[in-house]
Amino acid sequence: MPQHNHAPTRICPNCSGHATAHIATGVRLRDGSLHTVPVNCPTCDGTGTVTRPLATTAKAA
């Protein structure tokens, strides 16, 4: 049987694969922990990978 070689995943250039960050709001909850809000990377929409055109496109300086 033939083996399929899939293209390697492209890591997002903006977040380096760390697609979701949890930002502390500064508000304490009743148990004393900080309230956090998850924020996704706008480029990869929280997946950590991008398609080939996005990974190879360089922005003009």
C-alpha cells in the first residue's frame, strides 16, 4: 500500500505556535485567584498553524 507524505504544518509567524494567551484582568475571584480572559492570535485564529501562503508572505517594511 502506498504511504502518504503529508506536508509539514506551518507554525504561525505571529504567535510562534502559542495560539492562545490568557490575560489577567486584575480582578480577584472569591477564591483569591485572578480572573483571566483567553485571547486568540488574530492571524491563525487560535490554531497555531497557518496555510502555506500566509507562512511565506512577508510584509513590506
